[in-house]
Amino acid sequence: MLEDLSLKLDKALKKITGQGRLTEENISDTLREIRRVLLDADVNYKVAKKFIDDVKEKALGKEVLASVTPGQLITKIIYDELTELMGGSDKELTLNPSGPTVILMVGLQGSGKTTFSAKLANDLQKKKRKLLLTAADIYRPAAIDQLQTLGKSIDVPVFTIDGSKDAVKIAKESVAYAKENGLDTIIIDTAGRLHVDEELMREIVSIKEAVKPTEILFVVDSMTGQDAVNSAKAFNDKLEFDGIVLSKMDGDSRGGCALSIKAVVDKPVKFISSGEKLDAIEKFYPDRLASRILGKGDVISLVEKAQEQIGEKEAEDLEKKLLSNKFDFEDFLKQIKMIKKMGSLKSLLSMVPGMGNQLADADIDDKQLARVESIIQSMTKKERLNPKVLNGSRRKRIARGSGNTIQEVNRLIKQFNEMQKMMKMFNSKGGKKKMKRLGKKYRFN
């Protein structure tokens, strides 16, 4: 996500990192390079110009403290300005406390509305909302079938009227159906349309008037850059939508859309959608994305993802096992399954401070996790709980059963044994003292 932008900004900032003090000259040189980076990323020209002017104004007026380098100071200023550019703070989805909540999805064809509708339904269902998905895309072949398949996979009913070619009627009757059946949240998936198609724009305006939505979300393909921003502005002029969803963010390495859209349209980004998995939905936090763009990671989101997958009791049990050196392959398998649910390895590691830019050319293959999982699953329960019994014949059987080589099985067992030795060392009195010293040395300020 925004990998190219992050790498280029990091390179531009390195020019000022080694400077002893901030001067108008070295600030101008750095910002000239950053301006070029932003324009290459397809950031709106006016947005990029204002951003650079604001950073320059703040940088020239700042004193460099003895404990802060010029590079740290200008990075902090850029972080603050990026955060502000993308909206300043996160914005909540509006949900009716009483009566039905109607969420209307709009956008261009192929922007990812149908998939995001199901993702949002899945997310809200976890928050105890009673959902109904409405299939009001009467133009795209198989659009209704797609939503029905997605709805079935998350156990959410899908409303449609067989054979109907009236999207307004489908939308209106779905709200009535939800009220009659005690469902409190209706997500209406509509057809993709161009803002220049007057007939289809009239239709979406009519749907808005008929269902009086609580929230209108404009779903935009972030990879289309300034085209997406221009479309968002045109849609907003007609519909006055409430928020933006940046879809396909996992494929957007440049960032022009993410950085420009709030400034141009003056509507908040509320969600990020990435990938096809129905749990690949994130609330949009401008400060966290700014941190990731600048290679500073996003520890809060990483912790939140972990908390979603592991309960408090499980976390306590795991900690006890690690501290008592009783962590076995059965526990290891549980952790692998949890990590797989959280997302790709590369995306998770990019949230660790300092790791993002180092991973740019790294070959991090999620198949490696699957290989480890297959090896552990080929072990018997006894072998998982007591790895010491894994002799040569058992290892050969595990290799055959998992479709891996004996060398790969041996490598995993060796790495596991080394990890256990390290945990034993850390849990000794001397190890704990070393950890305390390291904690003081590298504490995060």
C-alpha cells in the first residue's frame, strides 16, 4: 500500500537528515524534491502546491531543539501536514440509534461497491447490527448473483425483486422489508455509473429521494488516481454524499487519490478496502496512514488486528506458556492460523516501525506460512505437544505427508528448538536483567 510514495519520500528526506541545521536553502531543496514526488504520485497539482507551501512556512518558523535533528523536525512537520491533508482525524459511520439505518453505495463501474457492501455488512454484523443487503444493480450481468453469493457466505439476507428493472422500487421495498422483519441496517448496492450519464444519475438521485439514506458512501478505485478524484467531485455535486471508501488500496503504490480526495471534494474518507477477503476492511485513520507513508509503521492497527483474532484469556495462556518455556507446535499452529487471518505477512510487517521501506524489495511469500502449517499438521498430537520425540523416521513420515523435503522439516524443527532455547535464556534471571536494560536503551519516546 503506497509503497512507491513511501520509498520516494524516504529518499527525499534523506537529503536533509545529515544537515546540521535548517536553512531556507536546504528546506527548499528538500521540498522541491518532495513536490516532484507528490506530482509523480498523481497528487492534484493545487493540493501538492498548498501542501509544500504549508510545510515550508512551518519549517522556516521552527527552531531546531538540541535533542532534535533537522531531519526529525521536517519529518514531524510533514507527518502533521499529511495527517491534516487526509482529514485530520477519523470519522465515524453514521448509524441510527432508533429506526433503520440505510447506507447507499454509489460510484463508478468496477470500483468495488458490491464486494465492499458485503465487507461492511460482515463488519457491522460483528457489532450486533441486523443486516440486509439490497441488490439494486439491475444492469451489470450477474451483479445480483454476486451479492447473493457474498451474502450467503456471511449469513446476511439479500433482497431483490426477480425480473424487476426498477432500481428505485427495489431499494424502496427493501427498506419496507427490513422494517417488517426487524432488521436495523440496510446496505443498498447500486449500479456503477458515469457522472456524465444523465439518465443513470437521475436514477441514483431518485433512489436517494426514495429511501432517504442515513449515509451515502462513494466507493472509489484508489488506483485510478486523479480520475477518481474528479469523478468523486462530480458525484458529490449531484448527490452530496457523506463519506468516501478507498477500494483496492492493496494495489495502490502511488497514493495520489488517498492524498488528494479529501482536499478536493471536502468529504472524509471513512474506510479502506483492500483485497477480496470479506474481512479486508479498515477504518480510515489519517494519522496512521501518514505514519505508514513516512515508514514509521502503524503499531496501533497491528495491535487491533491481533486483538480481533486472539481473546484476552488466550493471550494470557500464551504468555504463561512462553514464560514457562512450554510453547509447543500445537501453540505454534494456532499462532500461524491467527496471523493468516490478519492479512499478508508483508502488510503486517509494514506496520512495524522502520520495517516498511526495508521490505520494498524483500521476497516475503505467504506460501512459506502455508508450508510451515502443512508440516505441523502432518505431525501427530503427541509430536506437536512433545517435539523431542521427532526422530529420523518420524521426520521422514512428516515430510512425505506434508509434501515437503526432509531438509525443510529439519529446518523448521531446528528453528523451533532455537526459539525455545532463546525463550529459556530470556526467562532466566540474567536474561530478564538484559531485557530490562534493552528496554531502557530502546524505549519508544
